[in-house]
Amino acid sequence: MRKITWNTLPIKNTIIQILLKNKGISVDTDLYNNLLKEFKDLSPSEFSKNIMSLEIQGIINVSRITKTKNRIELLKDFKNH
């Protein structure tokens, strides 16, 4: 039987915590690798859905650095709250 473990924080909250630790900025690959430490089964598509949701909510901003790298930035308005 497979052992199931539950995380205490949702993925979105963990993303915000990681960004706050990194002064509000991270590269998507670094952020994903940090999330894999907490969420072992996190797929790239699930990561993208959570990032997109946070961007739509106005919590983060995603901008392209190169073809394969994105910069994820916690918006200043959110940092002050």
C-alpha cells in the first residue's frame, strides 16, 4: 500500500513563501526545484497552473528572460500586506 502524506500548506502559499525568502524574485526552474522538496509529486503542468493562477490574481508577475527561462516576481503591493 502506498503511503500518502499531506502537506500543511497549499502550493500557492509555498510559492509565495519561497519568493519572500528570495527577496521577491526567482527564476522558474529554481522555484520549481524548491517546490519539489516539499511536493515530491508536483508535475510541471501543475506548477504552471499554480503560477498562472497567482499571476491572474495579481500576486506575481512572470516575465521572459530567455526562451526557456522566466523571471517570477512577487508584486510590491502584495509584499506590503
